Amino acid sequence: MLADYAPLVVLLAFAVGLGVIVMGLAHFIGPRSPSPVKDQTYESGMTAIGGAQRRVPVRYYLIATLFILFDIEVIYLYPWAADFRNLVAKQGFGALGGMAVFLGILLVGYVYVWREGALEWD
Amino acid sequence: MTKQTDVVAAPAPADVVAAVHKQLGERVTVDDGGALVVGPSNLIDVVRALRDDHGLDYLANLTAVDWLDRFEVVYHLCSSAGGAPIVLKTTTDRANPRVPSLFGIYPGADFQEREVYDMFGIRFAGHPNLKRILMWEGFAGWPLRKDWREAYFEQEHKPLTSRWPDGQFFFGEDKLTDWGSNTKLPPAYTGAEIGRPKPQEGQYVVDIDALRRGTSFGSDRLVVNMGPQHPSTHGVFQMRLVLDGETVVDLEPVMGYMHRNHEKIGERNLWLGNMPFTDRLDYIAQLGSEWGYALCVERMMGLEVPERAEYIRVIMAELNRIQSHFWSIGFLLNDLGAFFTPSLYAIEEREIVLDLFEMATGSRLMCNYMRFGGVAYDLPDAFMPLVNVLVNERMERAIDEIDAYLTNNEIVMERMKGVGVLTPELAIAYSTSGPVLRGSGVAYDVRRADPYGIYDRFDWNVVTANEGDVYARYAVRIGEMRESLKILRQALPQMPAGEILGGKKAWQVRVPAGEHYARVENPRGELGYYCVSDGKANPYRYHVRSPCFVNLTSLAEMCKGYKVADVVAILGSIDIVLGEVDR
Amino acid sequence: MDAIELGIVALKCLVIVAVLLTGFAYTTFLERKVIARMQQRLGPNRAGPFGLLQPAADGVKLIFKENITPVGVDRFVYFLAPIVSMVVAIMAFAVMPVADPITVTIGGQVREIRFQLADFNVALLYVLGITSLAVYGLVLAGWASNNKFALIGGLRSAAQMVSYELAMGVALVSVVLVVGSLSMNDIVDWQVAKGLPLIVLQPVAFGIYAITAIAETNRAPFDFPEAEQELVAGYHTEYTGMRFALFFMAEYINMITVSGLAATLFLGGHHLPFVERFTGNLPWFVDIGVFLAKVILALFLFIWIRATIPRLRYDRLMAFGWKVLLPISLANLALTAVVIAFLAR
């Protein structure tokens, strides 16, 4: 069972190897002549005013949180969907009803989030 | 969407001057040239009266002249309903030049007053942000004063001690200051505040301290420089943005990277020698720039232009307008993120027009075609058949095609509608012109408002749109291309034979002493030339009222509250050409 | 797993990496040529016949470029980000079946060789999981670069990718509902068995998948993370030479992967579901050709869209993802479930 995943490890090794080789190649072959001005961060040719690593608007975090909430629920849909025919055979419309309740809860949350304006970008 | 309006004729400037003189009594005098002269102390009152009581709501031009014993600040005011501008002058002494700022009355005076301060050192009391605009902060000298000698040409005074100290080439950037060590600085200037302007009370410059304050969520604001080295600033133009997330809180345009002191060089050149030089202003609409200058000098000289030359000028100028609008629409779409496809299709049409220019003038961009009293060369025989095919067949289809693909495109509409809205009142107050002003619903077109050439002979309309957003400006451009075609269709069959250059043949033009402000409707707006002659071989004062430069005054107002992506679209809709902005 | 099997796996990995790299190189070439034609230009035509060596020339140029590491970057994360991007892009391709298995005799043993690195019962979930890791490379690059354009680009990409991933996830649930399996081979076999590509049964899911796939790969008109007109080069503004090339590589390999996924899930994979009713099962090399043709068709669509459509505005894009695509995909899911429940009963 787990052996099915073994080829992935080999591919991972290949991919990481490729990345490191490419970066290394560029590192050793590419010329280098650093200068203080050249090494400044790019800001359209001007000296940057203030650094970039600062606190960002909470909007982005909100989207991330919403995503985690909804995505975890979507994950639950997959096993249900893969086994749906069996469930219907066993439980009839109960299979549908169970998921309808689950999705209903999800939907209530979704409507709440929409109404609260969390999906607006301003 | 767009509508066509006729402009009501306004009272002649002479009547306005007389009426003002009557109303304000001894506070104003009238000089020989018919200009109102007012002392600096009365300036604000007089201008307010002119605006409120006499309908002169549009500050067309603001500049200054150095008369060696005094500075004369010249204002050209006109009505947005049309009519020739009236001239208002005020003088100030050279030792401590100070004039009250008109910023409170005409916000459009903002950049123009900063330019005059930058070039002459005249301080405008009450201006909220009086600092250099074309030269860099810290530059020593006032380049347009008559006693300032041009570096490397007049050699008496150099702003730069040397371009290559130690006789060796080096990169100025490596000095890690904003300009390196090869600049002569004012005595008290330390340069400590470079890149971090300290805002004073009431200034609208980027407020660094506000960054720390942030918003209610405690996120930090970002100050981002867009430009000069940025893909969508149409050249070396800089916008300093204060962002809250992606929303623009404040914006300050910074320009002058391509400044070459065009006006000073123009004052060194001979009158005719300036003609090719005007091509370098707005290189997308080169023939319009030439026409404006030719018009100004012709009126000063009292020259008559022969019929055929007038027709050639109209044909060239309208072809010019079409190709320029093609260009700007194409690149507006580029700014919206369309990957070059619309612009390359637009450029294809433009290239055909440029081929015609090459045929007639010998050059595609730097045409040097107009002369005082006519044009330099007659049209070649092959020109007329080609231009007829172009005007009657090809162009119409090309415009229809662009119209069909872009105008009702959903993404294009969503990106352009309701973005960068400028109300008609603000558009007039900010002295905007061209498609920006007409996109705000003001039917102001110099060809109609203050007719020149033979535009009064043709049947055409001033295209306006009421929304004042990016989409309206786009729609105005599309409409104007069609109107230009309409003018061309009338002009081409009427074209008479005959002379192309009037006036006496002379090696050197003699321009009688005097002054004039002539303006033409260039694709980007009102292009004005203010020339002063003292009878010598070169202009005493040569000023270009650049539509792009003045239109940029309204940029900050248009952008606040919108997103970063909208800033790019708004800038694209103003359609600046840096050669003209920075001069 | 014996040594021969390990050898085969290693060979497959080598082939996947090599094919993806070549595919990346020639996708860029295809893009430049096709867009050039759409814009009445010629496109690259100097290096080799028809400019075919252009990608090689680009690669050599990038290797010999100077690598600039700006001051103030978080060095470890800065170097890690492009590798993460590229590794994730390559990994996603592992479960893609490109042809029917063949049997060969190696060393006296009869072995079945599958044209697929790994197939397991949750392959679809694996692809979704791996592609959602792609956002790390972008965010890390944006954050580590100490550059405002990169930062905004990184943040945008994070928010955009997670938003569209949601709609994509829900849309693909409908596919799973119809087929009843998460295995790639099962999905392909189902389509062959029924003689219908899933695009016919699930057009809405396909539409949503197509839109979200473009958003997931940050391609026009959803190329906000690197919106040139606003953010210069977005999250990879501070990357030069081969470091930049790794991001570029990741973008194009992701394009190939989502195209392959579209082919597998909706277009019958390496089979021609309707045609094979009459011709019978096609040999493995034709399978590869079929798969390739479908992928190239999808890539062409990517390129066509880029050459045609202007960019949406970012806030509208987010609203579109959350308020339009997500409800539609949920409704599609509900409808599919009800229909299947009725049919299955």
C-alpha cells in the first residue's frame, strides 16, 4: 500500500536535485560584480522608502482563514463522493440527506460571511 | 454615451477687459497690448472677480518673463464656454520675488506655479507645496532667468563641476546619494532630507509618519515608488504612492527626469530654428506642436497663410490626431493588462499614417514641416490618392474594428467604468484639457472655442462624454477619430492648388516686438505657445503650455481611493508623453 | 521493490523531468510564436530553423547572467523559494497516466510497465494537495525579497490561489461523484467504458475547472501576482538569471500539469472515448500522441486567452471567485448528487 507512494520519493529527489543543480550552476557560472547600488532592492529606480517586510492588511489573513475553514469541509466531500454510489445503495436518500445537512451548515457560514462583508475587498 | 455639443460664442476679450476695468477701477490698468495689469497685492481679488463675475473659469496658462529689472507673471484666463483668452499680468521685483498663489482659486495653477518657481525662483505665497518640479530638489540656480547661463553652452556657470572628475568615467549611481558628489549645491543645503521630504502643516506630500499610524486594523501603509523605471509610466515618470493594502491613500507625481530646459534652449535658438525643436515636445503628435508654434509667430508677424497651406495643415493635423489616438487607445489597453495585442493592431494603423508623413515631410516623427506662413514642401503627387484611400476606406474600418472589439468588451468596461472620475467642475478648475476635459462633459475644444486655421469651414462636432471616468476619455478618443475623419473627408476634395508658403522670402524672420499666446488643440489637449519678442533674431521668451503637464495636476485627485491597478489605467487615460511633460 | 523496479522508477523520473523541462522550453517558444502571429509579428526566428533553438539560447543566456542578491533579503528563504516552486510543479505530474500499460520481458521476468509514475487511490486528492503547495513558493519569494512589489505580488497570489482552489476543489467533487473513484486510471477507464468524455456530462465543472486552472497557474487574465503594469514582475522582481528561470519553469510546468489534468479528467485522458468504440484500443504510442495533442490544445487555449483578454481588477477577481464560482460549483455539486442518487436507486 505505502509502496505505491515510493516512486514519489524518487521523483522528489530528482526534482530537488535539479533545483539545487540549476541554482548551483548559475551560482558558479554567472559573473558577479556587486555594487552597493546594484544590490539595493528594486523600486522603480528610486531608493526605497522603508522596508517591505511590514504588517500587511488584515484582509489577506481573513481570506486565508476563510479558505482553511471551507477547504477542510471540501476535503470531507471527497471520500463521500468517491463512495457515493455505495452509500446510496445502502442508505438510499439518506446519503444525500446527510451531506445536505453538512453542506447546509457550510452554506449558513458562507451566507454569514458574505453578509458580514468579509468577501468585499474594501 | 458620447454626445456632440456646439459651443456658444463668448464675449470678445477686449469687451471683458473693458468691463473689468470699469468694475475694478484703479486697481487694474490696461497696457498697450490689451493686457490687464494688476499689482501683486490686488491679484487675488481681481482674479476672484474675473472668475466669479466675468465667467473666466479656466486658467489656460501661467508663466513668467524675466525683464532683468523685474519679473512679470503672466496669466491667460478664459472661459470654459469658449472665446479668446484675456491676459493678466502682475510684476514683482527681482530681489525678493513674491506673488500670491492662485491655488485657492484655480487648483490648476498648482504645477504651473511650481514650474515658475522652479525656473524663475518666484515664490508663490499660499501655495501648499511649493517646491521644485522639473529640476531636482537641491539644484542651485533658476534656469530661465536671463542671468543664468546655460551649462556647456554659455559656460559662465556650471551646475555640475564636472561630468568626469579625475578624467575618468564612473557611474554616478555608485555614489549612493541621489545625485553623487558632482553637483554644486546651495550653501545651506545638506541633502539630509533627500528622499524623505518633511511635510509641513497642510502639505499634501507623502506623509511618512502617517505610515506608522496605519489603519484601524494596525496594518502598515506602504510608500511605493512607481517609476521612473517602471513598465507602465509611459517613460521616466514617477508616482509616489501611499498604499493601504492595495488602495491608494495618497499620490504625488514626480517629474522632470527628461527635462532639458526646452524653453531656455528655445530662447537661444533663432525663431525658425525652434521649429524642428517643437517636434521633440510631443513626439506622438509632432505636427500639432509645430502648428502651434507657427501660429504664434505668424500672428506676431501678421503673416497670411495661403489657402493650400491651410488645407495641408488641417489634413496633417487631423491625420496626426487619428494616429495619436490610435496609439493612446492601444497603450491604454496595454495598461489594462492586454498583452500588446490591441496596441500592435493600433500601431499598424499609425504606421500607415507615419508613412504618409514620411512621404510629405521626409520624416516619420521629427517632421519639421511647418513654416511661418505655410508649410515647407508641397505634397508629392502620390500623396493624394493614398490619403484618399486611407481616409475613405481603411481608417473607418480600422476605427470600427477597434470600437467593435473593445468598446463593449466586458472586462474593458469593468476596468474603465467608474474609475478615475473627474467632475466637470473639477476638470475645469484643474485646467485639464483635451479628452480629459471633454470626457468630463465640458465641450471645450480649442478648434471651436478659439478657432484657428480654417476649422470654421468644416462641419464637425465637439465630442464629449459625461461620466468623467477612464471609459469616457476612451470613448471621446474614439469619437474624435471619427470627427477627424469627417473633417478630412471635407478637406480633401476642397483642397485648392496654389502657393504653400506666404510672406516675403527671407533668410531670417523678423518678428516685431510684442507678445502672443497662441493655442491649438493637440490630441492631448490645449497646446499653447507664449512667445515674447524684443525684435531680435531669437525669442526673448518662449514658453510651452504643455497639455500633458497641466493634465497631470489632476492625477492625484483622480487616483485617491482607487486601487493600484486603477492608477495605471488613469495615467493611461490621461495619455502623457514625457517629452512634453518634462520639456 | 527490487532493483529492476527501482531502476524503472528512476528511469521514469528521469523521463518525467526531461520531458517536463523540454515541454517547458517549447511551451515558451510556442507561446512566443503564437502570440506573435496573433499580433501580426513574426516572433523568434533567428536561432535555428524557424527559431527552434530559441529556448536553448534563452537557457544559455540565463545561466550566464549575473546573479544579484539584493541586500536585506532573508537569504535562506530567498534561495528556497524558487526551488520550492519548481519541485512542487514537477511533483504534481507524477500521477498523470499518459498511455496504456505495456508488458515487456526484462531478465526473463514479464513486467508490466505503466506510463505513469505512481497510481494510488487518492491520486486526484494528491494533485490538488500538491498544486496548493505551489502558493508557498510565491509567498516565500514575495516575503523574502524585501521588495514592495514582490510583497504585494506574493500576498495577491496567496489570496487568489486559495480562493480559486476552493471553487476548483468543489467542481472536481462532481467529477468524483460521477466516476466514484479518485484514481486517475479509474477516471480515464470510466470515460472509455462509457464512451463519453466527462466534459459532456459535467460541462459546468469543466468550465469552472478551466477558469480556476488559469487562476491557479497565475496566467492572464488572472496574472495578478506578476501583473506587469502594476507590480513590474510581482513576486519574482528580485530574482535574476536562473533563479528567475526556476519560477518561469514552475509556471509553465504548472500549465502543462493543469492541461494534463484537464485532459485526464474531462477529455478522456490518453484515449479517444468516442472514437475508440469503432477503432478498438489504440497502441501505446498513439496514446501518448493523443495525450500530447490534448495537452497542446489546452496550452494553445492558455496562450490564446493571454493574447486576447485584458486583466481583471484584483478585487473583482476575488469577488468573482468567492461570489460567483463557488456558488455555481456548489450548485453543480448538489445537482449532480441528486441526479446520481436518483439514477443509482
